[in-house]
Amino acid sequence: MVNADLLEILRCPVCVQEKSGELRLYRESWLICTRCGRKYPIVDDIPVMLIEEGEKWMGTAEEALPVPPPEP
């Protein structure tokens, strides 16, 4: 499980440049940007905050996201 303090400060690396870039936790395995919808996997309790990784999952519906996420 990702530390709650870390979750409070993490932001979408794309949206934080223009807006707040807030993320919400989904099924303890994904961070989803509330603005753009990029989905960042959490692998071995470490959020993978690479822009290309977030974009890879943008077209996937939340309920279709694999739990646990595959390693990048």
C-alpha cells in the first residue's frame, strides 16, 4: 500500500503544469488524474508516474484496469 502522505503530494506530471493535477486512488492499484484521465499503475507499492505509462491506459475503462497492474 502506498503511504498516505505520498498520495497527498503526488500529482499528474502533465496536468500539474497548468492546474492542480490531482490524482485519486482506484482499487489500491491505480492513480487516476481527475483532470485528464491518465491512469498511473502502482507496482510493488511504487507509483509509476511516467507520462507515457499514464497515456498507455487512458483508453481503458476503470473497471477494465488489471489488478494488480502489469509491470511496465
